[in-house]
Amino acid sequence: MDTKAKCLFINNEIPKARLFSGEKRDVHPDCNASWRISPEPFRVSAEELKWFEELGGHLLNFYRASNLLYSQSARGIQPTWVAEYLDIGKPEPVIQYGRMNRFKSQLPGVLRPDILPTAQGMAITELDSIPGFIGATGCLSQLYAQLGYPVIGGSDGMVKGYADMIRALSKKEAPTLAIVVSDESADYWAEMKWLETALCQAGVQTHTVKPNEIIFTEDGLCVDGNKVDVLYRFYELFDLPNIPKAELMLYSAKKRTVVMTPPPKAYLEEKLSLALFHHPALQPFWQRQLGKRSYPFLQKAMPQTWILDARPLPPHAVIPGLDIDGLPVTDWQQLSSITQKQRELVIKPSGFSELAWGSRGVAIGHDLPTEEWEAAVENGLANFEKTPHVLQKFHTAKRVRMQYYDFDAGDVLEMACRPLLRPYYFVAGNTVKLGGMQAAVCPADKKILHGMVDSIIVPCAQSY
């Protein structure tokens, strides 16, 4: 099968999989995806694949340590300012649910970092425990595997990994799962329906539902007359006021009549955890909890990150690790006046906000006019007490070339691009497994890399 035929095969299979519903904007009418279709997966070397396979265990260790850090901070064992940072902007009920003993050791079941392959190595720019594209990555993995490619995780790695995670949580071989999708997450409805079908075939009775379709009883939650063992929370905690029956779902999780994953721990969904990881005062904690393998691995992979704290620093203080042309920064306002070359920096909301996902609210310093960069700095500081923002050093993904099918030209073309890699790890008990990996390969002139209509989205495969 030639490259054009492969692209048309993928395009023809996508509607059969019902990956999308509703209107597809800004794409060619003959294209059944909302991205550019490539004839082949994104290739990673054997050495890179080994790194990704090792990363899962280190990330699980990081989440465990982050969970412990918050708990000990809230109890005064670790510095109290850690929990204060992580609780900013959150209503009291959300804070209290996160601190309940019954959820104490619970961690997210799906871990998906955003990773840029750079000339200096891999850079983990974000962590997501409620990621989209699980179903779409599973479907694309199956389609590209049918074309004979050695897809990472295998043809059914995403589905098997997810199913194993649900079985481990329920302690049942054939559990009943409810995937609850909020209006805020409605764009992912169709792919979650695909996942539902695949999970049912794998022996996990699955129902993809809207929040108001959940039936509450004193014995637990029900869907279509079936008692739910595990509720997959595909909605953000900041959106709770807009979610019907949110309190009843949380109550059931509290009473342990259902297992909720990810657990209601908003502090594990903050980007500022990367800043805490680099904070000098917390290094003994991280070294002790992460150990001699995970600590150096993550230190090398997680970019330097800072919390835009609007409170004034004392005259003798500096912001650790942040300097401009070798001079330490002592006041965040200094960032407003730096040159375009000096501001290879990113500002983004930390979490608990509708602007904290999907590349919303992201400001890239050297990609903005001076006035807009100044406004981004001011906005980040002004919102500190409601939605803390983080500052991160900008990392440039390496340039690659990939082919895609151009529906206007009716032929396969090639473009210079930069990849964003998203591995999906599934946690089952004390084990974590790489189920699959997606690449969003964007035009090389784009600074923000994400799944846009002019990007190529494919699963990843090992190089021959």
C-alpha cells in the first residue's frame, strides 16, 4: 500500500470508529479528522523508547511524593506554605475532600505528561491526570497497527492498560465502569464512546454518561440499572458548580460505595507542582522520597519552573534560579521590561481554572509584542490569589520532517515540524504501564504545540 492509500485508509476508517460527533471546523470537507493525516506513525528510537518506559515508574513516584508533601504540609510536618500554594483559589469543600483520610493514599490511574524532545533531551513541560484523547489514541494505534507498524504499546495497549487500571481499582475481574463526561469536556464525548465499546469487548462493562444520567441510591451509584464499581471522573474539579449530581458522586466516593478516579485531589492537578519540585528548601524532601534513581531522572527532565507570587520579596531576597543576563531577579516586575531575546519564557495558569487546559491562557514571551508580554506578566500577578500562574523556561522541540495527505492537492506532501509527545501510563496497584503514545506534530513555525487543525496527530512507533 503506497503512502496516499495509507492516508485514505486512515481517513476512511475514522468515521467507522465514530471518533467524532458534531461539526468539524476549518478542515477540508473530505477529511474525517480534525488534524492532518500522516501515512506513518511518529518514530522514536530504541533508546528513546527505553527512556519513556522508565519514565512511568518515576512519574508514579513523583505523584506519591507530591501527595505526601501536601499531606505533611497541611499537618505542619513540611513547610505550611506548600499546602497554602496548592489551596489558593479553591473553595473549602474541594480542599476538604482532598484531605479526607479515605482518599489519603489514592492517586490518579492515568498519567500523561506533555514532553518535548529537544536537542538537550526530553523536557516534561506539564503533567495531566485527566487527559483527553485516550480513546482517539487507542483507535489510531489500532489503525496504524493494521498497516503493519510496530505501534508503542501494541494495537490494544491503550484499552488493555485502561481495563487493567479499572480492574485493579474495583478488585473485580468484570467490573462496571461509568465514564462521566461533563459539558466542559463534551468535545471528547465521541472518543469516550469508542473507548466504552472497546472496554466492553475487553470484559469491562462500561457506560459513558453525562452527570445527570447517574442514579444515586444509598447503596451506591447506578447507570442503566447496573451498580457502578468505578466512576471515571472526566471532569475538572473547578467545574463542580456546573455539574449535576456532583455532590452525590463525591458523597458516594466518600462512603466508598464507588471508587472515583482520579480521586478528588485538586492539589495533584496543579502545574505549580513542577515549581515545588525545584524549590531549594524542598530538595531534601524530594531526594529522600524519590531516591537515587527517580530524583536525578526527573531533575534532568522537568524544566525549571517558578510560581508567580505577587507578594513582595524582602530587599535581600532573590528568586532562586531565575536570572536575566546573569543577574538574579528580585522582583517579578523586572520581567516586564526584558527584551524579546531575554524572554524565552512561558506563563500559564497553574490549574483549577477553565484556562488551565488545552493551551488556553498560555503566553510565550518571545512570541509576543512587548505590550502583550507586559500584560501577561501583570495578569499572572494580578490573579495570584484566585488562579496562580507559573513561569517556565521555554524549550524548543527539535525539528523533524513528516508526510501528510493534503486533500486540496490530492497528494502526500511533507512539512517541517516540531513534535509534542504524550505517553499514556496506566496505574494498576503498584505497577505502571505504558499503554501507548501520541504525537502532535505541529508546523515548525508554531511556538505553542498542541492538537491544532494544521498539525499531524499519530501514534508513536519504534524505529526500525
